[in-house]
Amino acid sequence: MEKSNDSSEYGFILVGFSDRPKLEMVLFIVNFTLYSVAVLGNSAIILVCILDSRLHTPTYFFLANLSFLDLCFSTSCVPQMLVNLWGPDKTISYAGCVVQLFSFLSVGGVECLLLAVMAYDRYAAVCRPLYYTVIMHPQLCLRLVAVAWGSGLVNAIVMSPLTMTLSRCGQRRVNHFLCEMPALIKMACVDARAVEMLGFTFAILIVLLPLTLILVSYGYIAAAVLRIKSAAGRRKAFNTCSSHLTVVSLFYGSIIYMYMQPGNSSSQDQGKFLTLFYNLVTPMLNPLIYTLRNKEVKGALKKVLGRQQ
């Protein structure tokens, strides 16, 4: 790593909203609440998917993976954020920043690809119901999840060292509340356009390409639903996909707005609040979305909690 930077020896200062202490206290309370709900909700989803044999299907295998990713996504940065919001110390060690950036890039990339895998699963369920168990066999499910994890790790392995080794000429103040790639690149005192372009290329492969696959899958699903003559059949098909569509809209909407635009086109504060959204709000909402709109998950939760229907 670059040793000429003071940051490699003394770490970084996460500025966040330190110029507004009253807002920091409000954010601490809100973030702590959202993080607690996210941890409890996603842990519950993972638990019921493991314990209830009725949920040992490809759909819930992917859902359990999504909940695990949401736990990792939030935990990679929220505890440090809460520490910084609570008191005057805004520092994070250099190693801590590296771990945070690597976790953030890898888990975020995996989640983008996993959502595309889940869209393909919905396509198979709605458009090829008679062949669903043949198409979505356990070996394929494991391979799809392995590809998602491998791609996310490659993204992090390539981009993390390139971002951290940029010369910052002693600059230690990160204008963010976490070690996020755009904020770290903006600190560079050298030309970082090559790193930005590589990051943009990875964003196309990991964000836009899976999103294209999702849209194609739902195009086929929409065509199949329109061919269903009964209102009850259309409603069942819609309910099968509505939870996943809602999650995709929340996650991809905030990610694309953050990463698929020129670096200086949005304000710093806007970027910070958007990061909060996909770090906390989306992982907190995912279990609620899948639970409230899914009778099987609600039934499994009641069974696990001892309230047998």
C-alpha cells in the first residue's frame, strides 16, 4: 500500500455530519433502530428458511442468501457509523477502512447479481411451471449463488487496492460516514480517471447487466401473465413476483442513482443520505416486504415461534 500517505499510518477521519451535531444525534437514534430491525428481521428469515422444511425450495434458498447479504451489507459499516455518530471521535483505522471498503464492494456486487438470479427463478416459476423443479435443480441453484459471490469478490479484489493506493498527499478527511469508493477517490491528489473508468465498467457489468436480465425476465413474465384468462390466476402470478419487484426497485433505484452518474453531479449530503437508504432502509424493508406479502413465510414464522395455525 502507499506509505507516503499519513492515512496509512494514522487512519482516516470520517466527517459525516460532524458539522451538525443535533442531526448526528437524530441519525444515531434512527440508524440504531433501523439496524436493530434489519438484524432481527433478516435473522428471522434465515432461521425460518433453515428450520421449516416447507421452505426448502430454490425461492427460499435465494431469499435466505439475500437476508444473509443484507446482514453483511449493514454490518460492514453501520456499527462504525454508530460509534462515530455517538461521540466526538470520528476516526477509523486504515485497516478498518480497507475491510469496510472491501466488504461494501463485494457484498453490494453479490446482491445485485443475486437479485438477477431471483428474477430468473420467478421466470421459471411463472413461465415454465411444469418444468420448474427440473430447471431449478439444487446443483444449478448452488452454481448461480457461487457465480454471484465470485463476481462480487472479483469486483472488491480489483477495486479495493486500486482505490486505497491512490495518493492523497496527507489528506485524511473523508467527506462521508463510511469508507465508500467515490468518497475515497475524490480525496486523491493525482489523476484518478483511470480508476473511475474501471469502477464505471464494473458498475455496468455488476449493476446494469443484471438489471437488464431482470427486466428481460419480467418482460417474459408479464407476457405470460397477460395470457392467463382467469383473474385469480393473474393475481396469483402477480403475488409470486410483487415482493421481488419491490425489493429490486428499492435497491437498484438507489444504487444506480449513486453510481451510474458523473462524480460531481450530486451534492455530498444527497449522496450520504442515499448511502444510508441502501445500507439501512433497504435491508430493513426486505424482511417486511417478503413477510407481509407471503403467506408461507408468515406461516413458517408462526410455526417457529410456537403459534401453530
